[in-house]
Amino acid sequence: MKLNLQLALFCGSTAAFGNISGEIDLPAVPQTGNTISFMFPNNDVHPVIVNGFDGLLAVIGVRFAPQSLKTAITLDLGEIMLQTREDARKVMTYLENGFGLFGDEYDEPS
């Protein structure tokens, strides 16, 4: 079953790094509180080891879009809090390359 997903990446104590979105294929629609594992990537991508990311993300919301022409279910996943921009970039790249998701990195604050 094709499902949309969205999640936010943060670095440091409060800095927003970016967001990740895209479509994943799951056998069923998870409920709020369920966990999705991103521990086994596709495309021969090696798992990333970064403090703050263990590969498990909680579903914090499920949204349904009736009469949608595209995927009608969107999962909101828990945000990822990382220590540095470099760690956030590693996780974003991992989710893009390993799971076909799209990362949108925000401009660095000046």
C-alpha cells in the first residue's frame, strides 16, 4: 500500500534543518503510536550511524484525503533531533538514497 510521509529534521537545540517527504510502500496503514523501521535501506545503501537516529520513527499522525487522485493517506512521523548540521545532512542523504524520499534542506540561518 502506497503511503505519503512527512517528517522534520532539527539540529542543535532548536535549529530547523529541513524536512523529508515522499512515498513508501507498507503492507497496511499504521496507526498513531506505531513505529516504522528505516533500518534496512534499499539500493545497497549502508545504514547510517548518527547519534540521535536509530532508524525507528514513530507515527504521530495519520491523515486521509478523500477523493484524492494520488496517494490518499499521509503519515506524519516524529521529528528527528540531531546534534549537528552534518549529522542531519547524513540522515537526510540516507533516507533519500536508501528509501527514495525527498529531502528539503532549509537555508542555514545567518
